[in-house]
Amino acid sequence: MIKHNKWIGKIHREGILSKSRYEKLCLDKNERVTNFSKSFFNQFVSKINSKRIIAYPEVWKLYYALANLHRIKTNQLFLTAGIDGAIKNCFELFVAKRGKVITLNPTFAMVDIYCKIFNAKRFNINYNGKLKLNVNYLIQSIDRKTSLVIIANPNSPTGTIIDKIDLEKIIKKANSLNVPVLIDEAYHEFCNMTVLPLVKKYEAKIPSKNITKDNLIKKLFNDFSIKCVTQYYPLYKYPLFKKMGYKGNCTNTEEFYKNMVSFPFHHWMTNKDFEYLISSVKKVMMDLRKYR
């Protein structure tokens, strides 16, 4: 049998459907059930050409438009393939093996699936018989061992809401311990409430003096014997381009390369070595994160 994480085999997921759902009223999944207007749909289709399909999407215009709409910075946005993709990204970024993840119960089914996939310890905050939550218990449960707090608001399938005052209490406690909070607002239009105004107030800050690229590389070299880290630079930093008289002035590019490291030849590694590389980076990041 091919090598794999043993706990994955215990996760049950439905297989691919063998019948089409397109001509039916689809109420079995979280999907839009009404068609787009003809004018909108025709306008959308008119902008599609071969290049738009074969090339990587250029999303910068959308980022600027959304940032302008919500009056936030573009670096406070990250587009994902639905809430599912956002949850997965948060697990990849914040949750280490056996990490504590605080969630509502019941809630969006993919939360439990990702807890199992990433072998995390799910800490449930249960509703009582009247669909009420003990928010104080939730707040008390947030500690330094917590990797992530996930709250769907409104929640699914309960349709319940945590008010702004309680949500801010939760975020404030988590923020004091540098614990990330994921608020799933997929259905916020149904309650006319959002925590977006709190983004600036509790903006995550990572002091460069503590978690720096140099610290990361040093710990990988000294603690885990990883010697394949490479630093790249924008092309206009290389001697050949300087000799040609090219002078770059790209702030975003500079920032990207300043905070980027690469692991060359990882595609030649054995699975065991590659897993060691990934787990080592995660351990170093979690260790450095304690000193934020």
C-alpha cells in the first residue's frame, strides 16, 4: 500500500455523483438556486475569450476594486475558492499536528473534515437544547495552546448569530494571545452584520525583529540540518542588469523578495525528506511565533 497519513483513511467523504443535478432544484448543497439576470450573464460571457481561459488569472484589478469598496488595504485581502478554500488556507498556515482548534458544534461540515485531515484536536463549543452558546466558556477556552478559532456567523446549520459585542470579546481575547480567528461570514447578508470594521482595530502584526527570514533560515540550518534554502532577488538587482543601466524601483517586488525564501530541488527529494522539510519549517514558524 502506498505511504500516507494513517488518520486520513478514517475520514468518510461521499464519492462523485453519477447523475447530473443541472436540471434540478439543487437544495442539497450550499449553492445559489436562482439564475443570474440575462443582461449580467451576457455581459459576463462577452468578456470571455481564449486568452482568459488558458492564462493564469490576473486578479489585481479585483483586489483593488474590493479594497476600495470595503475601504481596506489590498494586503488585507486574500481571494479563495469559497469558504472551503479559506478554511484550508488557515489550517495550512496556522495549525500544527495535534494543534487545538476551537469551533462551534454543530457548524459547517468542512471544519470537522479539515480538523481530521490536518490531525488537529477539535475543541467543540456546543449549543444547548435551546441553541444557545456559552460565549464566556468559549472565551475562557482560548489559551496559548490554541492554534485557531473558527466561528461561522451566522452559523450553519443552526442559523444562529453571535452579536458584535460578544464577537469582539472573543477576538480581543484571541488577539491578546496572538491566536488567529477565522470568522466565516458566508451568510452575513441574512443578518446585516459583519466584523469587517474590526479588521483595522485588530490587524495582525508580526514584528520583523522576532520572525524574520534570517531567524527562520538560521533555525532551519542549526536545529534541523536543512541546508537547501535559497535567497532570490529581483532581476534588476543582479550585476548584469545593473551593468546594462537598468534601475528598478518596484516597492511591492522588493517587499515580496525581502520576505521570500525558496527550497530548490525539492522535487528531487524522497517523500521522507520532503515531509521532514515541511514539518521542520512548520515547527520553526510555530516556535518563532511564540515570541511575537
